[in-house]
Amino acid sequence: MTSTRVSDMAALAAMYRRMRLIRQFEDRAARLYRNNEIPGFLHLSIGQEATAVGACHPLGDHDVVTSTHRGHGHCIAKGLDVTGMFAELMGRETGTCRGRGGSMHIADPRRGVFGANGIVAAGLPIAVGAGTAAQLRGDGGVVLAFFGDGAVAQGMFHEAANLASVWRLPVIFFCENNKYAEFSPIATQTRASLADRAPGYAMDYHKVDGNDVEAVAGVVGDLVRDLRAGGGPVLVEAETYRWHGHYEGDPERYRDPAELAEWKARDPLVATAQRLRDQGIDVEEIDASVAAEIAEAVDQARAAPEPSPDTLHHFVGVPREPAPEPPEATGEVFRTMDAVRNALDHELTSDDAVFLAGIDVGEGGNVFGLTRGLAAKFPGRVRDTPISESAIMGAGVGAAMAGMRPVVELMYFDFVGVCLDQLMNQAAKLRFMTGGGVSLPLVVRTQFGAGKSSGSQHSQSLEALLAHIPGLTVVMPSTPADTYGLLRAAIRDPNPVVFIENRLLYGRKGPQPPPEHLVPLGKAAIRRAGTDVTLVSYSKLVHDCADVAEQLAAEGISVEVIDLRTIAPLDTETVLRSLAKTGRLVVAHQAVGAFGVGAELAAVAAREGFWTLDAPVLRVGAESTPAPYAPSLERVWLPSQERIAAAVREAMG
């Protein structure tokens, strides 16, 4: 593409000023770091100012950028205030992210900056989600996803580019090729160029001199106009160079000083300043104005207070309003699989911001038929995806940040390891790292279920892994009515919720609740009252516990059965109240026993219910092996009713 040169000198002067602001910000940040005024990691973009400013110049306030760990320039180019940014780097309460993000995670979603990111390539799937939101709204919004040349080796790059192409999203994948991936020359990292890769995604490719701010702005400006008119994603490569090392303090033994000198001779600020001088623009006045702004910003940041220790727990999630327990369902009998579909149908109908995406959820209607018919009823809002778990999760994150309410499906719970970054480091942390600047109303639906010889990679109950991550809500229903009410509550919740169904319950029947039925998140249910032993479980095993309680009643043992329903946050109040009555606690779950939910409840009982305990807390879980395939081994591996009953008898002494 032939770039359009800037004819408006006022626009060029504005771009120069922003480049100078970035240069001065980065230079001052380097000095503050050396003086120990910036406590954390610092990655600077000196030398790359033209790519950031040129790429962001054609964007509007409603457009979105995603960034990298070297993101200060992108933030300033998109309009973030340098006073708040300095305060953020210093860890102050007045920082852009209230001191919760720091250099690598600086962001302001309210200004369309969806975050610098400490994970290489992690912003690309998030950009796909923001592009999905723009496409669904039809508001002409465009997303520009910055990434470095090293990110091309990440699977998330491929997944994001492929999904954006499949859905024809308004996304510009903008590579700042600064020649090095950390300490390694790009030639050692990949054999294929971006120009070679682009046709594989059916994308147009454009190369531009990243040190020429006018050329970058011209290329991106033309592309933005195309995307606003309905064009699909495009790949841009801007060749540039970073003057500093990968991080401040990097000894830089990996590159030739002559190479650095060659690139410094092509300083983008010097070239732009000369063009302005040739047109009679007072560049020195711009420089002086920037210097004064930087000096004042640093002074204000230094004077700002640090976050108070009593705010440590702020912004982990959006606080939930107390909600009442709904009446028992009394309608006609329906199945758990009907509950899932009905809840999705209800929320898709009620809120245009809700959409559903996942592998075969559209035309295929989900591998278990749970979403059958929804794609036809809600065209464009029930979306099939490629088999790309990281892109699916990241798209959910980005769309939620953009104000949508995505429900994304992870086909099997066991696959969570494939996309854990987007849950653990993105969905769970972004509200906290932005100092409350964003909410993430995201639901991840998935399923598990052992007992049918599904083998080690399709049988695992991994809820404790996710419950260990602050910021995630983890829900595991056991009845059709609760499945309906909890799923609707999850979709309406402003926090990221992982909703885990047991596939062996899909055919289970129960009374249907009314359409307005909502079950509060974070609240357990007492399924059977008792006085001798508290038996706690969740999901499918609740029904085994209820059967055990019925059997033991014949032996004169009164068992109170508690269904947790939500694993995180854990309703310890209901468990402790029951324990105070019974004095004995047994926890049963399909997950491996060690380090699980039972262990957490045992710790709670020992700390907060110690004086009411009349016996040791006992746990019943799967054996500490991978899930076996052979039925004879799987029966021994799974917690059985016999093992649960034996634990209750042991608690009784």
C-alpha cells in the first residue's frame, strides 16, 4: 500500500509532540528507575515512537488498542495522561491503575486501552474479542493490536489471527518489528516472514517504515477507513528498533553497538522535526512545552500517596448485592440439558449484549446438543469457532471488557490447561490490575464427568485449580433447577464465572422453575437436614451423598447434606453453622482428594469451627492417580457411596 503523506502541518506537529512526549517520558522513567523510584520491571520503547503515534493517530476514542509489556508509547499515543502513568510506575494511588498494574500492565479501558500485557501475544485474542464487540454493535469501531516480532512464535498469535479472519473482524494486527525477541535476533526465531504468513489467514499484508510517522499514519489511516466500511482483518509490519535493552539493566551483550548507532542515525523524531522546521514550525517551543509537562507530571506523581494497606482487597471483583434464595421449583419435569438451553435462550432474548461462542455451538448445537436451534434463533450471536481454546477464552475477555456479556464454551474441562493464561492472567486479574477500571461479565461454560471410561484427559474434576485463582468465580450445580438459576445469575454477574456442568447429569430430571428463577452465587443449599454429621459435596456427588444419608438413617445416623453449588467463593458460613449443630464434618468430591475443596473446608473447620468439632474432619475423593480407562480401575478410583458411608461411620466413631 502506498502511504498517504500528511499535508496538514498542524496534524504533523501534533504527532511530533506526542512522539516527543513518549521520548521524554521513557527517558525520565529510565532515570527514575535507576534512582529506585520505580520499583518494578521496566521495558522502554525509545526509538519506536513513530510506530505508536502513527498507528494511533487515525483512531478515535471509541476504537481499542491492545498492547505489550513495552506499552508506554502505545498508551501515550492513545491519549493517556502522563501524570497518571508516572504515578502508576511509582506505585501510587493516583496512578492510571491506582498502583495495581505497574509498567507491564498499564491500561485504561475507559480510553480504549485494553492493556499492556506481561504475557507475550496475550493481547491478541483480547483484541479479537474487542473486534467481535465492535462487529456485533455495528458502530464502526476498529481494534489495533500491537505485538512484537517475537510474539509470532506464540500459538495465541495464530489462534487470534485465524479467528479474526474466520469472523472477518475489524482488527489491525500491527507488528512492531524491532529486530529482537528479548535477547534473540528475529532471524533465529522464525523461518517464515509475516508476508509469507498473511496469505495463510487470507489477510492483506502491508509493510511500512516504522521510523516514518507519516508513512505509518498514512497506511493505518487508509486501513481504518476500510475496516469502518466493513473490511476484514489485516496484518501490518512496521520495521523499527528499540534503543534500550529488553529491560532496564539488560547488559545487551547480544547486539553490535554499530547496529544501534546505525538505527539512532535514523531517529524518527529528528526526521519529523526537520520536516516541521522546513515548514516554519517552532519545534523548540514544542520541546519546551513537553519538558515542562513531564517535569510537572513527575512532581505530582512523587507527591501522590501510596495505596493504603487496607485497600489490598479492593478491585478483585465487583461486589455482589445480597440476593434471596428463590422458592423451590414446582413446575413440570425437565432435564438438566433443558435447563442449560433455556437459561441461554432466556438471557440471549433479554439482553442484546449476550452472545455465545465456542466449538460447534452454532450449527452443531454443541457436542451434547445443548445449544441446538439457538444459532437460527439468534443469528450472529451464537458463533462457531475454530478449535482454538486460547482464542475463544481471549475473545470472551476482550468482548467483556468492551461491554458485552459473552458466554464462551470450553468443550471439556480437561482442556483448561490449553487456555489457562486467558483465565488466570487475564480474566481473573484485569479488574484488579486496572484498579477497578473495567468489569468482566464473562461466563465460561464447560463440563466434566468420570464414570464412563472417558480416560485420563476427559474425566478430570479440576475445580480446585481455578478456585485457587483470586478473581474467578467457580460454580458447579447439581440439579436442573439450580443449573437454570445459577447459569442465568452467572450471565448477569459482572465478574468472570466458570460454570462447570457434569455431563452425566444432563439427562437428570427435576421440577422446572419459573422463567424468572435466579439462584444467588456463593450460597450453599441444605439438601437434607440432620443432627449427627455434616456431609458436604457438590455437582453429581451430591446425589450419592443424599442416597448415603438415606441409607444411614436406617442405622440411626442423622446426616445433614450440604450442596455447595459455588466452589469459589466458598459458603463457609453455611458449613460452619451446620458443623456447630452436628460436631462432625465429612467432605466428598470427585476431584482428587489432596489439595482440594475438602482440604480447604478442613482448614476452615480447624480454624473457625475447632471448638465445635467432636471428631477429625474426613475427606473422600478420587484416588491420587490420573483417571483410569478400564472400568474395573475407574470404579476403584472414584469415590463410591460405600466409601462415603464408611467415612460418615468413622466420623461417628
